Amino acid sequence: MSALGVRRAVRDGILVEVFNVKTALFFLAFLPQFLVPGQAAALQLAVMGTACVVLDTLVDLLAVLGAHRLLQSQRARRRRERVLTKASGLTMLGLGLYVATTRSVA
């Protein structure tokens, strides 16, 4: 991918997240429970939201770089793709079984 393509992808990703209503609703629903009473709520929300975005971005970058490194050579790529596909599928099945067999506390 060219540098122009990378810049455009980053710009487009930022624009999508900035205008994503679901992201704003998540932060509005999740972060207020961690506010310290008697302190400026806007500042606390800005700090927590920024920390969350930075950490999420770092994890995403590590995942992309790790996947890129794992899938570099063509021969190893096909084998690793199969292993990663099976591992992710088994993970989803395991999580589904866990959810299906867990009792509701309500």
C-alpha cells in the first residue's frame, strides 16, 4: 500500500469513528459510572475517553502488525491462515457454548 493509501485509510478511519453514533453512545453509557463526584465531569470524561481510544488504537495496531508478520511468506501464509481461521472459529464456538450454558442471575 502506498503512503498516500495509508494516509487516506487512517483519515477515513478517524472520520468514521468521529461520526459514529454508536461510539458516542457507548462512552455516554459506560464512562459516567466511573466519575468522581465533586470534580469536573467533562474533564474526567475527556481523560477516560482519550485513554480508552489510545489503548484501543494500540491494541488494533499490535493486532495488524502481528497478523502482517505472521502472514508474510506465501507458503506459510496459507497454513497460518487456516490455523488462525480454525482457532478463531473454535474460540467463537467456545464462547457461544459458554453463553448457552451459563445461567442467568436475573
